[in-house]
Amino acid sequence: MSKSYRVAILGATGAVGTELLELLESRNFPLADLKLLASPRSAGKTLKFKAEDIPIQAVSDHVWENVDIVLASAGGGISKTWAGVAVEKGAVVIDNSSAFRMNPDVPLVVPEVNPQAAANHQGIIANPNCTTILMSLAVWPLHQVKPVKRIVAATYQSASGAGAKAMEEVKIQSQAILQGQQPVAEVLPYPLAFNLFTHNSPLTPWGYCEEEMKMVNETRKIFGSQEIKITATCVRVPVLRAHSEAINLEFATPFNPEEAREILRISPGVKLVEDWQANYFPMPIDASGKDEVLVGRIRQDISHPCGLELWLCGDQIRKGAALNAVQIAELLVEKNLLKSTRI
């Protein structure tokens, strides 16, 4: 008889939490029990899972009993408060916040890139930032053939990266503008409808925002290379769901675009989307709700003989967050990497 596992979703009512719930069902994860955890104001409400109403519980000390895996997506502060408690109770925490990503004792895992890192966990595994995950899926297969020397990334990040409330705010702002009214920004710092602005995460002393530095530091950790030179500019754009990225790669020797195309065509988690005659390449509308990262417009960088350009789109809520976390859970089960399997 196959084993089944007791899972808790921390932050079950958020955009990523509800996606986690859908993925556990659609991927038929071997569940013995499911706990949905959220703030006290959501306690007592229910969410559907396999046609059953599952009650939402308020987070507290006692909810961690009899849990094997915690899928956490409730923000860094919540994770710092409860992850250690869950681990002490015997669970493995897969955390979607930035709380533990750069902790040297916590693996930062993209299953298609560095699955072996999960074996080194001490109870917590970190889910990388969405932009990092999407980029790594496209760059890693090429890096395996010819090591990347430098990455220049520009991101075009949808409202979904700021959560369900931000997505709703963009809809309301769009209606206001179309009716000749002034848009109001409450969730995001500035109106996003019919607008864009550089990412509003805190700025570092050297002028990069935290979102940009996540791409730099997390990619180096996942790739296991501190030598890669990486720079990024992150921008919030008026798209509801799915992020886009323009990536420029520099190698030591030229990388033929057709070779890169063939490598990515067979790479896990990636789908090549290119129609040069129609000028049709990855778009957020096509990536929304999809598991794969769409990659295309692969071309020689005309400014550098060893440069390669590519364009990608990926669903921030899906592969950029929830799907990657569920895949890590599947990896733990497949490789028997849980602390215990009590069921």
C-alpha cells in the first residue's frame, strides 16, 4: 500500500494558497489529511477540495500536531513565527516567503534545476522568488552546456506578484480610468492600470531594490556558483497574471541560437513558443494558468559575439510559487526525504 501524507497549507486563503489547494487535487498528491490554516478572521470558513468543504483553522501552537508537510505562503513574518514550531513537531516546511532563502542551512530548490539540494534540508526548504524560478528554468539547461558568465535581466511583473488584492485593485482602477475618474492606489503604492513603475520593494544603498537582488543572490545559490555576474531591473506592469522577462546571456564562447533552441525544446518545465513569420512569441495571456515557462525569441546578441537573447513568460502564481512548492513536496515523497512518514 502506497504511503500518504498529512499536509497543512499555511496562508490557505491567499492567491498562492488557493492555487496550492487546486494543485494538490489536480496532481493527485497522496494525502491522508489536509489542514487549511489562515488568520483568525478566516477561521470557520471553508474551501472546496475534491467536492468536500474543508474548514479553515486559525494558526496556533496545536495545529502542527500530526503534520508531515507544511506548504507555507503567508509572508515572511508568519513563516518566521511558525516554521520552527512546525519543524519541532516533526513536519518539513516548504516556505514560499523570502524568510529563509539566503540562510546557508536552508536549501533553495527548483526541482528541475537542483533537486539534489533538497536532501540537505534540516526541516525547512525555501521556494525561490518567482522571477528567479522562471529565469532559472530557461537559463539552467543552457548553463549546463556552456557555463553562463553574465546575466542581464529585465522583468515585467504582473499584479499577481502582489497578491489577489492587487489584482482586484488593477481591475477597479481600470474601470475608474475608463469612466474618466482618478484611479485610487491602496494595495500598490501607485496606480498600475494603464501605467507601470519600477518594483516598489525597498531600495538598497547601492540603488538596486530587494526584488532585483533576490534574482542576483538566489540564482547564484541555486546554480551553486558565486562567479556568475548578474544584474536585473524589475518593473511592475499592468498585467493581471504571469510575469515576463527579457534575458541577455553572455558565455565564454558563442552559443548558436539554433542549438539553444533545441536544448530548450526538450528541457523540463519549458515550452518553446516561436513563430517568426507571425512575430508571435511568449505572452502573459498564454502563460496564465499554465505550468510551463514559455520561452522564445531566441537570437544572437548583435552587440556581443558570445551573447544570446531570449524572452520568457511564466505564471507567477503557478510555477513561480505554488507549483514549485508542490513539486518540492513530490520530490520529498519520491526520494523519501521527509523526517518521518507516520501514516
